[in-house]
Amino acid sequence: MRIVGLATTATALLDLASIKAPDIIVIDADVPELNAIAIARELIDRHSDAAIIFVSDEESPDKVDEAMRAGVEEYFVRPLDAELVAKHLIEIAEVVERRRAKKEHVTVQPIEEEGYPQKYRVIALTAAKGGVGKSTIAVNLSIALAQETKVKVALLDLHIGDCAVLLNVNPRLSLQRLPEQLSEIDTTFLRPYAATHESGVSVFASATNVSDGLPEPLSFEKIQKLVEVLKEEYDYIVLDAPAVTYSTDLSLFALADIIVVITVPWDVLSLRVTAALIEALRKIYNVNEKVRIVVNRAQQKVTTEVPDSKIEERLGMPIWEKIPNATSIIINSINSGIPFVISHPNSEVSIAVKNLARRLAGLPIQVQKQKRFLFF
């Protein structure tokens, strides 16, 4: 990354941008002679591929919102954190590169093998209670989808931002800042709301700062608009939905092609509330077509677990996939911010999540090799 020019007036900036065709244009938003908002709109009209960045001494919500509506992709506030700025510049440069590649029709097509067409584009993960590993699966599943299909994946954290923490990324804006005027939301407008993980997965978070307390739930209309717009740019959208506690929480799942319900095999209370969730879904959807049961933290030959047959009997549905327990790997993954499909790609838990991703994408699954033990 290198600097290709410097301009001190609006006219000079427009001329320089036309000559140099930069990937990123940084504007000091506090220089009154520039009229930063107007010049940003002009630059976007002339150079739609370039990313516009504002630098300012002030970060009022109104100024940030006005900038984002004008198409500005990042808004830095002085004093600048060099490490954070560098990280965001790299992410923005990658977005610009993908944007230009897409414009030139240099795109990677989804993997399609005979008999295994792409199936589910919008995948909702939910649970009937917290603590079953739903967000951990959502994060690793999103990366596995990107790895296995080689296409673009968006992860929407619709609760408190745990997915961003698990990926060690920090979206510039939370989804709480989305405007009430839904017509303003398009792919360009959403770019500052995304943080791009090294895997290529784009993360959108309902909340980014827990010190503000619990976020307000996003309206169905906003989530619907989000999904509609993201479908234009992403091949798969994974929704990490909050745990369902009331029947009024079920409207969100109308947006999903498939609903993956996460439960655990050793918690009778989890199975009880999961059964209630399945019954509530059954009243609205054809659960045999739209709902899949994934048992997380499964262990072989553990007598304290509820047998698969009893789980299926209790839920009235077959188990679709089982994710093995790997306590040490998962705890290290959570604490380090490195998803286990990256840190331990050949572990049983990673292979299980990759198989889940492949099933959702309509691809053949990998055969899990049995471990061989040597005795001395």
C-alpha cells in the first residue's frame, strides 16, 4: 500500500483521483473549504470503486450518519490509533479489490458437484436456551462454509456481538445504528457495518460495546432489509439468532431457508425447552423441510448422556448432525479469538463442523476416520 498523491483543494482532489485512480481516498472532514460530504458524493459518482475515508476531530452520531449516507466507508477520529487504522485500511483495500474483481466479472463460482446443488443460502442458527454453544458453532460454520465452497459468506450476529468477539474483529458500526429509513440501506451503505475476518467472512454485529448494556432487538423489517441487501453480495448468510424464549420471537425465521436448532445431549432441561421450540415452529413451518436438529458437545460412550433414540423421540425429529465435545480445543479457541476450524482444522470437532457446512451447501461429506490407539 502506497500514497499516490496529495491534494489541498476540492478541484485538485477530483483531478488527482481521475489521474491516479486510487483504491482509497482519505479526506480531512474538518476542512471547511472542502465541503467533505459534497466532495465524497462527487468522488463516488466518478469513481464508484474507490473507498472514501473521513478523518475528523469530532465523532457525533449525526456527523457519522451523514457521512455513511453519503457513501463514506470509514470514519476515523483523531487522535488516531496507528495499529487500528492500518488494520482497517487493509480490510478496506480487500473490499475494493473484491468490488473491482466482481465488476470485471472475475468471480469464483460456488462448488457444484453432480447431484449436490447449492441448497440453503440463508441459514438461521437458534436454540431454546443459552449455553449450548450456538454462537461458537455459528462462527466456525461460517468459516467452514467459506473454506469448503470458496464463496462469500456473511455472518449476522443478532444478539450481543459474541460472534465478533469469537473472531477477534470489531465492526466499525453496530447494526443498532441502522437508519429507520430502510430505503437508505444498500450494499455500499452497509460496508462500514462489516468487519472482514482473515477467512474472508464478513461479520455484522447487533452490538459492539457491551458497556452500553443490552442492545434493543432489531425489528423484523430491518433484518429483512439486511438479508435482502446482503443477498446481492454474499452467497451464504448465517444468522446467529438469539435464544428463543417466547413464541413472538419466531417471526425472524421466515427469512431463513433452513433453521438449525442447537441442543446438547446431557441437559434434560435443554431437551425440554428444545422440544417446546420445535412444537412452536411446527405450528408455523413444515419442520421436516425447514428445521434441522444439531446435537452439540456429544461424547461417545458416556452413560450420563441421553441416548440419541430418546432425544429423537423427545423432539419428534431425527438428529441431523452431531458435533463432538472437545472442551480443551473449544475453550482455547474462545479465549484466543481463533476459531477451531482454523487452529485445529483436522480435529474431530472441526471435521464435524465442516461436514455440517458441506451438508448445508449440498456437497458430499467427508468420512471421519476412526482413531487408532496403540497399547504398550
